[in-house]
Amino acid sequence: MKVRRSTRLVDMTIYFLKNPNTTTPLSYFTDKFKAAKSSISEDLAIIKNSFEETNMGSLITYAGARGGVQYQPYYHKAQLEKEILALKDEINGSERLLPGGYIFTSDLLGDPNWLKRIGRIIASKYSPGEVDAILTIATKGVPLAQSAAYNLNVPFYIVRKSTKVTEGSTVSINYLPWSSAEQVERMTLTRNTLKPESKVLIIDDFLRGGGTIMGMERMAEEFNCVVVDSIVLLEHTGEDTNTKTKSLLKVTDVNKENETIKVDVGNFLSL
């Protein structure tokens, strides 16, 4: 039974949204909808224009026997700036200061809407093939890593501070959680995770001294992997900042009396 174009457009759009950065041969759609290749190509052009006009990304077509079409979710530069400014407005001036200089972000990291948007912000920086896997540390970096991994269609792996029997053999390293810390801590990662020579993106929620990020970089090296980038949601550091780490936002002022903070745009767009 032949499917109407309106139905095809809806079904194809849903398919792409559920399968970002996945290359699908055109024959999949021609067989599914019993439609000519020319009709499917016209449908793809309509969906592509819609995605681009609404800042949802684009459709990329690959030629050849192993080619197909791929939905790449991303924000254009202007929209990317708007999203980061909106995130800044959400946090700026709020009562988020916690003892020890930490910043409360659990509300954002538990909000599906913000997680979806932040994941797409991060994914917008990378083209297909630039990232093979994402590495994060338990626990607050996990939802950010998961959202970015979904948009990039790559696996993500969780570094833990203690070994769990259900994870089998692990690799462990010692690290300093902050650049000025004296107490050495340990992080572990299941041995059967990162493949050698993988291009790894490190994601965490908070950067203070850079010790945890550097620990995960060392962990990636233990697996003979290459670290593409490290990204944090919020940066609050002194002069010893790990400048290679990209931050969406950075703390510019702390009011301990009112327990409020001021934030500005980080270096994510400039690096």
C-alpha cells in the first residue's frame, strides 16, 4: 500500500530525531514506504530545509554504495550563542553557592529540557567521526555525558571512585582532585570499555582546579586513547586553570553572605 507524502514526512522526521548521527541507506525508506528514490529524495530535501530553518541541525547525504543520509543535530553559531546566554540567565544571580566553594546545579542536571539543550550545545562543536567515545566521572557529569553521547551517537563511559564487583577487571590511577589538594584519591574504569586509539571527549559538570579532568586525561592515556577535548558546564577556578578545558559558563563573582553567584559566558565558543 502506497503511503501518502504527509505521512512519509512525519514518519521520516521522527525516525531521524530518534536516530541522530546514524547513516541510513535510501533503500531503507524506499522499501519501507514503497516509494521511488526520486520521491524519497524530495522528501529528504523538505525535511532538511525544515531542520535548518528551525535550528535543529541538518541532513547530510553521502554518495556511493555505502552511502545514505544522516541527521546531524546541532545549533548554528547564532543559535548556539543564544542557548548559552539563556543558560547563563538561568544560573546568574541565583542562590547556588554551597560549602566548599561548590555550585548547586542538580536542578539543571535533572531537567530533561535543559539536558537536551546542553547535549546539543556540546554536540554542535563536533563533526561526525571527530569523537568515538565520551568519558565522564560519577556522578553529576553522567547526565551531561549521556545527553551529548545521544546527540553524537557514541558510547559514554563512567569513571568511578571505587571498584564495583559487577564491572569486572578495572584500571585504576591516583589523582589529585584539585590542583592544590594534598589528599590523593583514586579513580577506576572498567577495562572492557575504551578501545585503543579512540578519540575521547571528556565531560564533567564542574571545574575548580582541573585535577579531576587531568585524572580522566591520564585514564584515557592508560587505554592508549587520544583526548579530543574536555568540556565542563561551569568553571570556577583561580590562576591555575586548566586552559585547555572548554567551559559553557564561568563564575565571575561569589557573594558568600547571600550565597549567590554571578556567571558569564565561558570559553566554549572561543576555543
